[in-house]
Amino acid sequence: MEFLSEHFGLLRYQPEQVIVFAEGLPAFEQEREFLLVEPEATAPVIFLQSLRSPALAFITLPVRRIVPDYRLTMEPEDLAALGLPEAEPAGAAGDLLCLAIVTIAADRPPTANLLAPVVINMKNRRARQLIQSGSGYSHQHPLPLSHEEAPCW
């Protein structure tokens, strides 16, 4: 299959590579199917490219690259949506990809949404954005600039 992305050009993919958000994403409920795009030049950044809207691609980072000891909590409805067993969800931890959506604005440093990460079950390609109520995580967690990107003074 093929999809023409405004950001990445022609993307070729197999149906089993499609990430499915059964309920869409908050504020993007109509966007339900995405591809993971991982250009080597921008690693570890992972783009979530919509298969409905060629211009829509979310910038994400694995949450553990931002906060190495990040603690994800899942409610029973989250487990069901991701197709995970309620009795032993920890056993599937190796199959989960947990991503923070990154926001970039011209007037401030980039931030990551650690309050509501995107969680993908890589075995069945089901995904959901999970709100971590009461976790203390922020939806605007600052991302420090690397030394190569730091401004000169």
C-alpha cells in the first residue's frame, strides 16, 4: 500500500504496519489510523503519520528517553482497548511502545506531554492515549536542548 505524506513523501507500507486508535486521539477523533515513521536522521524521534490527513504527523519521543524511570498506569478500560490481559498486564510490557507527543513553538523551548502518553501494543498495533491522572507528570514537560543545539552566548 502507499500513502503520500506532506512531510515524508510517498510512504510504502503493509496493512499490518498500521497503528489503530479505535477512539481516535483527543481533539483528533476522526484520525484513527497512523504509521510510525522513524527517519534515521532524526532518531530517536518517531513521527505518527495520519493515514487520513497527509499534513498531520505528530512528533513523538519514547517517554523513557525523557524520563528513564517513567511509571505508566493503566485502567481496565485501557488494557481492554490495547488488547492486554487484565490479570497480567506487566507480562506484555515488552510489547508496549510508550510515546510522548512533543510540542514545538517558536517562542519557547520544546515540551513533551508526559501526562497523556500514546501507548501502542506492538503485537496487535492497537493504540490509545492514556491520561495519567494524579501522576504528577506534566503535559508541558520541558525538553532540554542538547549541547550541539544550545544557543551560543
